[in-house]
Amino acid sequence: MNADTTFAVVDLETTGTSVKDGDRMIQFGCALLRHGKIIQTISQMVNPDRSVPQTIQRLTGINLDRLVAAPYFDEVAPVLHRLLTNTVFVAHNVNFDYPFLNAEFERVGLPKLQLEAIDTVELAQVLLPEISSFRLSDLTAYLSIQHDNPHQADSDAISTGKLLLQLTKRFQELPSPTQQALVQHRDGFIRETGDYLNLIATPPKPLKKAYVQVGSLVLRRPVTPATDFALAGAYPATDLAKKHLLQPRYRFRKAQAKMMDAIFAHTHQPEQPLFVEAGTGLGKTLGYLLPYAYAATPEHKLVIATSTLVLQTQLMQKAIPALNDLLGRTVPSVEVKSPQHYLDLNKFAASLHQEAPTRQTQLLQMKLLVWLTQTTTGDLDELHLTTYRAPLFLQIRHTGDVGTPFTNPFYALDFYRRLQTAMDAAVIVVTNHAFLARHVEQLAGGQPFLVVDEAQHFADNTAAAFAQHMALGHLRRQLRHLWQLSDPDESHSLVAVYQSEPAMQMILRQLHQLTETAQTTVTTLQQDIYRHFFHGKTTATSGFVSLSLDPAAVDWLRETQSDKVKLLIKVIGRLTVTADKLTADFNQRPRFFLKSDGQRFQALAALRMSLADQRNRLREMLRRLPELINGRAAVASITLSQVKDVASLGLSWDVFQVGAAVQQLLRQFTAPVFVGATLTAARSFDFLTRQLGYGELPETSFLKLRSPFHYRDQAKVLVATDAPNASEVSASAYADYLAQAIELLADNQHQTIVLFNSLNVIEEVYQRLVHRPIADHKELLAQGVTGSAEKIAKRFAVGEQSLLLGAASFFEGIDYPDRLLEMVILTRLTFDAPEAPITKARYAQIKASGGDPFTDDALPRATLRLRQSFGRLIRTETDRGAFVILDPRFITTQYGKKMQKSLPNIKPMTMPLNDMPAYIGMWLRA
């Protein structure tokens, strides 16, 4: 590979993935590159001499008529073989195209090509670190590369060639130290991909002012927060003033203006809370951001807490920039998350001097090196990874401890320290419900204003933030790994590293002894609890077990097991201090150690982080025992992965009543405001206010604003009169019905989301649908099966023929306007499982206070979820859609008829399932 090399960028379309299983090529595409230009393109159809699956024909647009007249592979193979000889093979996922092509050559008697090869997928993953999808069509769209016919080999090859050229340019624009760092770690790439970076690296050049270098790391230079903030002037109090400000960017809405006025007035009346239900499409986010832009200051900030990290990021990336554009100035804003979301630069720099245990670790390190030249926050969520459980992340996540300028060479640039500084200067602080609940002391200085967005989730999210699970089996495994690291008889232990250092050997002996003590204590704790609650007291022989504990059982735990827990807390504390000594020694004397020693210290650092977290959980368990004993707000349970597996025993506690905790939290803010599109159940705010611990509030605390949408003209609600009641049929029969019903309703040109109560049911239905004719016409996306909720949500957003099966994540918080979503199917009314420990505890408390669990809790929750699921359908004033309910209880029960009244001014239509497709088709075409 040199400057004069010809690069053959190849893409194949095939009938499947295995030549050995009879799959064949149907199209060969190639773009030849030399000296940074495409010099020739080749496209060749190939007769596979076998059938082509319908899914392949639909994906590629290649039908049998085009293949019948094409030559067989053995006729064109010699020409293709000669074409590719003496080139470097390039492909998007090279480990598919290259082996498949070589297998085809061998099949017809030609020798395998022996070429250097480059993979553009891994290049893109490293050089475009903040991209969430690395499919060729998504990359070309992101980079504005013209890609006329995706999934046709000639078009894909040309687009991949252009992608390679753009990635080359991106690499060469990186700072020289970053280029060299990537070249040094090039072994992490597959095949010769890393050698290509070595070839295209540019001569060293001075660092641009946009960057700063510390050690081997180059970062984007921090921007000093503005300190000259001034209020925007007088609040636009009249409708005319608001129109002048909003138009022409935004449409003036009377209801939105009313919301703005109510919130601005509320900033001067801190005594009572304000609840605002703002109907979909009203513009609730701008409805609260604008008035606070005229009231909040760095000394009297606005804290916004929303329900998820995704919505939190949307506020920062879309809503607040839109506010700034509207005002013509920047309102200083900062997004706040827990420390573990941020990169610790010192720990990351140390990881680069260690021998990476896996190729995947090296790829992540290279990705992070590039990302550091882009990020201004150090928020690891910007990487959009599907998992952050890799050992590297356990080592390099921040803990909140920034050290000092003497112990941390990155102190001045530390991302978490910079976050604290940015918070001081900010006018708007954006966070999430869980962080607000856990870290209110970091947000509440100076009695700031508070907006709780998506407030219908605030009580449950606060409860989840206070819940804990003590996985004692996991703790045992971690202690076992730590014991092995300090065991003299283990060949890969740290003892071998420090053979000639008596002082460090003594520290390792202390570590070993402490680990043995901790292991023994955990084992005894599990055995004692198991004997008391399970031995001879259960007839179950297998399966997961969750046993709820009454106050007397929790009191037994306190009396008999507290000393063991206290000992564990003490020993693990000493373990983490000892591990810190070893890690500090490794960081301070890098020349003393071999590069291979780094793997052991990386494992030690990851274990230390995890054990510190477990210690915090144990401390929290002790602190919460009195609350668990009185049983008024929380419930404890014991879990076993298998009923006979004592080693899997864990302890959990869930909070079911957070009113008192929420009230204590809210007292630290000025004039709290609760907003959302679905705050009321049965047209009343009472359910929400009870959850949040409020007593009776004056009418002036509530504002209900209707959506500007004309739902009667935009949506139809249809209920299947012949749908079965899920509780009256077998699980298999129910899944059969749903698969049949979904295919009947969704096998059309309309994008559809199907909402479920259970991920298990989603998987059962998906496995049936994938074998039915609809799979040949629709892209099937199933949460937990074809990808995570975030992944399939993004895929659905760019689809045209997609059917998405989703659970709780899709009941709200997603926005698919116009033809992106034209039908929502609700498989079942969404009631909580009554046997869940937290639900049982909540119901018991309601009964004890003289209430009715169903009408006071179960029905309001299910009604809110119904409103939320319907709210997915109509997102703009021009949308049209159909909302289908496959649960007969909606029309046959009294509570179902009450739930009907929660839908916005629409009377549900009832009809047999078989009549629905024709009606829906006619409605959507009208």
C-alpha cells in the first residue's frame, strides 16, 4: 500500500450470507480509486442460478427479469479476478464482501485473492464518533454524499468510495498528535485498515488555536462562560407584543400566550405550585422557556427537570437554541447529569499506556481520541453507543473526584470540574427527574425556580431513583476476581508484578486478606437469609423468586444481619483505599511496568469502581431500614435467580410513596411549576397532586390548556369488537391473535407503531410475524429483539415501510409527524401488574387508609397511559391517523367507558377486526 496504490471499492449484492449454504452473488459493483479520485466504475449483474428471496428483491430492487439475461459467475469471474489483482480491497463491512467474493472465486476454480483490505465501517466508527448509525445509507445522508440507489452494488460501491475519500479528509484534518495516536493504536482495526491511516497521515503541523494539548491528549479548547448576562428587557405582556416577538418564526397561539403569562406571573408568587396541562401541539416547552428568560438570572436560576436523558438532550440541542434565536442573544445554559456520564481525562490518559486487552478496547480508545477534539462537555452519551458496559468505561468514567492540580495533570481541563463552573454562570440548568431526586443539593443553591417537565412521571421517577438492588451474587463474583488479582498462586495476579518490592507485597497481602474477609461475610449473609426465609419453606424447585418482606421480616434483618452489613461496608472501604494505593503507584511509575501489566491494573480499577458503588448501596440499605420497617413508604424483597441458588440471593427495596420526600425536595425551590401534556385523569389533577404529597390546592394552582389540533377531523379511534380478553386465553393463542390482527391492519403503505405491555409478548408476536407475508413488505422493528428502543426509534424515523413493536418507551416522548406515523395499535389497556411488590404495597396502603386501589390508583395510571399512547398519533395540525384498540374491556366495562372520556373529543367506533382495514384505508386516503 503506497501513494500510487489503486483501491478497489467493492460492494456485493447476494441471495444470502453463505456460499457454502448455496447463496450466490447477484450483482458486483466496484469503484477504482487512485490519487484520491474515482478513475473507473464497474457494475455487473450475475445470474445466481437459484431463486432470490423476496426480501432480497425488495431490499435491492433487483427482480428476476434483470437476472435471467445476466451471465453466470463463472463466466465473469476471470475478468473480475484480474480487475482486483494488485489492488487494495475496500468495502463497507469488508469481512463480509471479501470472504464471500473469495469463496465464489474458489467455487469456480480460481485462486483466492491475497489482497490488503480496508473496512470503511470501522474507519467511520472511529472518525465519526458522535454518529449513532454506521449503515452506508445513514452515513451518506449525514455526509451529504449522493446515493441514488441504496442496496444496489454499483451505487453502494461508488458511495463507499466517496465515503472513503471523506473519511480520509476527516483524518487529515485532525491535529497531528491525534493522527499519530491513532496510528500508534492501528492494530485495533481489522485487516489493514490501520495501515491506511499510517499511509495518509500528514506531516506534523502546529496545533490550531481551537485545540489544547496535555500530554498525549488533544482536546477542544474550553470556552470561558459568559459573565455579562443581562435580562432581555421587559416581558412581552400583551398578545401584540408576543406576536411581534414570535412571528414569523412561530405561529401565535392564544393558549400558549396564556401559559406564558401564567408562568411569568407565578415567578412573583412563590407560595403555591402551578400545574399546567398543555395539550399536544400547543408548544409547552417554549411556553415556559420564554417567560423564564425574562425572570431568571445566574443568581436566581431556572432548573428544568424532565423525565428522560433523551428529552433532556433535546432541550439543550433544540429548544434552548431556538429560544436564543428568538431572543437574539444567548441565555447561558448547562446540562447536568451524574458524574459517571462524563469522561475522566486522567484515567483515560492512563488507559492509553496500558496494553489493551481486546481489539474492541483499542477501537473505543481511538474513537475517544477523535471525540476529544470535538466535545465541549465530555458527556459519554454523545457517543450514542448501544452499551457502556465495556471494561474500559468502568475504568475511565468520572466519579466526581477531580483531585487537585498536583495530583491531576488534567485538573484545569477536567470535564466535571468545568461542568461545576458552567453551572455557576448558567441561567438555565437542565437535568432529569432522577438526578434532581438524588442530587438536589447540587441544584438548589439560592432557591432557584423549578420546572418539572413531563410531570406525570415525576413521582414514579423519584421512587425509582430512591429504589435500590443489592446484588450480593454480583458482589461475590467481584470479590472473587479481586482475590485472584492478589493471590500469590495465580499466574496473572499483581503479586508477580511486584516480586522485588516487599512494601508493595505487604499491601497485596492486606488486599488478599481483606478480600477473603469480605467474601466470607457475603457468603454467610446470603446463607443466613436463605435459611430463614426459604430452607424447608418453599415447594418451588426452579425459577426466579421474589419474596416481599413484611415489617417484621425487615426487623429480623436489622436485628440479625446489620453487623455483617456494617462489617462489609468497613472492609470494602479498606479494599478501595488499598486498591487506590496500587493504582496510584501504577500511574506514578509508568516506566517500572510492562505494557502487559496494564491489563491487570485496568481490571483492578474497574473492580474498585464497582465495589465502591456496592458499598454505597450497602450504606443506603442500612440507612433505609427504619423506613422499611414501618412499611409506610417502601417495601423490601429478597430475590433469587433460581430458587435453589443461594449464591444468587439479593436484596431489593422499592419506594411506593414519595409524597413526603418530594415535598422536602420542593421546599428548596421557588415557585415550582409542573407541566405536561397528560397531567389529568378523569379531567382532574387530583391523582398527580396526591402522588406529589400536596393537600388541597386553590383553583389558581391549575391551568388546563387544550390542544390546537382538531382531533375529530384528524383522528379515528377504532375498537375491535371481536378481540379476545388476554386473561381468558392462553399466552400462545393470544400471541397468535395479535400477529394475525397486526398483519391484517398494518400490511399496507402506512407506517405503524404497535404498543404492548410486555417485552416477552413483543418477542412472541415478532417471531410469528417474521414468518408471515407481511415480512416481505414491511421492515419489522421489535424492541428488545431487533434493537434497543433508541435504535429502532431512529430507524423508524427514516423508514417508509416500517412496523414497530414497542413497549413503555414508545407510549410517549417520541415525535413522528405526518406520514412518519399514521396508525397506532394498542394491544391491551395498560394496568400495572397487581402482584409486583411495589404495586401490592401501594394497594395495601390505599386500603389501610380507606381508599379503593383500583379507582384511586390502577385506573388513573392506566388512563394516563391511554392518553399518552393516543398522543403519539397526531403531532401537527395536518396529521391524520387511526388509533386501534385490541382490548374489549375498553367497550365492555364501566371503567373502560370512563377511560373513553379521557380521549380528546373523539367518540370511539366499534367494528369487527376484519372490517377495519378497508375503513382505515378509506379514512387515510380521504
